[in-house]
Amino acid sequence: MRLRIKLTEKIKLTSGELRLMSLFQNITGAVARDCVVDEKMDRVIFIVNKGQMGLAIGKGGSTIRQLQGIVTKKVELVEYSEDPSAFLGNVLNSDMINEIKINNRFDGSRQAVVVVDSKKKGIVVGKEGRNAEKARILAKRYFQISNVMIVSEDHAQNY
């Protein structure tokens, strides 16, 4: 099986990340576009091609659990999209998001504002901010978005 991996030019992978991607593909049969080892949150994040989440997760989550057992870290998956808003929706669970705005700031940087129901904000941000941190890492890596803010509807008009 030949692997075709198309990555954004600026992304550099370490030999360890390449090994993890190869392991991921061998175990799941899905193609990993990218791999991020997040030591701070003790996890490995794989970016998979559109339509391959089911294959990567496996029946009842069996494939992903097998992979987690081998890498001995939490494994998280994100489905890739070329659209920054759709990609952030995939990172943060689009079912809980009301709106995503991508703003160009005066200093030339880009910011994403994710608007959620105030009752769901904690779930979207995640325990210890792990989902928000994942969104920040990946938004910067793929779309040069320097900041991701998760705000409740009642504060959205300020952005």
C-alpha cells in the first residue's frame, strides 16, 4: 500500500511523529495527514482525511483503544477540512457550536471566535482546557490563526 500524505508546506514532522503516523495507518487502515504529540496534555492527536473517522475509530472504538494501548497516551482524532471554520468545528464538536467567526486583526494576525451556548461552554472548552488548547495548536498549525476564543452567546457581540 502506497501512502500519499499531503501536508501544508510549513509543517515539519519529527521521526517520532512519522513513526506514530505509520503505526496509526497500519493499525487503523486510515490515512493520517498529520500527527501532533502534545506532551503538556499527554496525548497524541492524529489528523485524518475526510470520511475516514469511522475506519480510524473502529467498531465500538476497538481500533482506537488498541492504538492507545500501544502508544500509552490518549489518542485523539480530528477530521481534516480545508475550511478553517469547518476544521475548528471538527476539533471542538460542531454539534455544540452556534457560530465560528474568523477575524483578521489590525496587527495582521487572525483570530477565531467560537460562539457556544453558555450551558455548553465548559464541555466545548474541555477538562483543564484540553479541547481549547487542541483548537489553538491546530488552528495555528494549519491556518495561521494565532488565537482561538470560545465565548458564550451573550458575549459574542463583543467580537
